[in-house]
Amino acid sequence: MCASERTSMSKLKRTFYIRSDVVQISTDLLGKRLFTHLHGEPVTGGIIVETEAYAGPVDKASHAYGNRRTKRTEVMFHSGGVAYVYLCYGIHSLFNIVTNVEGIPHAVLIRAIQPTHGTALMLTRRNKEKLQPILTAGPGALAQALGINTTHTGMNLSGREIWLESRSSSIPSHDIESSPRVGVGYAGSDAAKPWRFRIKNNIWTSRA
């Protein structure tokens, strides 16, 4: 079996993304592989080690709280399995995965990966010289390292440019730690929800 056939078989199916529990999906994404293959450059990617869940209509921390529909958030109402990429502070592109069925704007922010493929290119994109956690720890750093920007919002995540794979068993619950999400103090009581998930003791996650 050739490498492309193995990749096709291990890509996450649409059924993974359209489930109703965004918190469960957020933890299930830990240990999965995220890859990009853009502009004819080498494949870049790695193991997802940190995520955050956003529960759309009922989550004050979500861009789509109260079913808010704007030009930016419209993609969140699509059926799960597409990218939602937005600019943070007008500078950093942040990569999210839309989940649930069409019309319910759930999403998971991918906050960090452990690099496994294309590290030389990721270092170049990040203007770094050494392979250290700062390369891909934090959602802005991760997106830059993988070459992801707002032009990719709405992209199908089972295509040939950005995709996810499952190559190993799930991360056991005792190896996952949860904490409140980052930078959502405006969300009132929802800011305290422990919906940030990390693989315990993994050095490639962002700071606590």
C-alpha cells in the first residue's frame, strides 16, 4: 500500500466532526495529526496536543454566541469538518475546526501541535532557528508554522491542502488535563468553563 493510500485511509471522516458534543470532540482531537500541503511546498504538521472547545449559541466566549451571524462567523454555521480561520488582534491567524451539523455553530480551536513533518519549513515560516516548543505552541504560532491564514477559512478538512488523520489510539482521560480557556475574560461565568484541554506533561503545549 502506498503512502497516499495509507493517508486516505487514516483521514478523519465527516462523521467525526458532525457529532453534537463539542467538548468531547475537543478531547478526541488530542493525539490526532494535523497536516498542511500548500503551494507545492513540503508537507508540514504534527500531533495535536492542545485544544479549546466553543459551544456556539450558548457560549458567551464564542464568536457565534446567540447565533450571531456575520461575514466572519457564517462559516461556523456550516456542517462540521471545515476550517474557521480568523485574525486575532488583526495580526495572528487562528485555526479552528467547525463541528456539529449545519446550523449549529460549534468549533474547536487548535492551540498547539508537536511537530513531526516539515520542521525545516515550519522554522522558516516562523523565522526560528531551533526546534523548540515556541515553534508551534500557541494558536497563532501554530497557524503561522503550518502556513494557515484567513484565505483558508471554509476549506474542507478532508482535502489535499489541510487535513487531519488518526494514526494511533485515543489519549486516555488520565493523560488529559483541563483548565479555563485563554483570553475570554469578557465571557462572564463562561470564562471559567474548563474547556481548554492538553496532553499532560507534553512540552509542546502553550503556557498554563
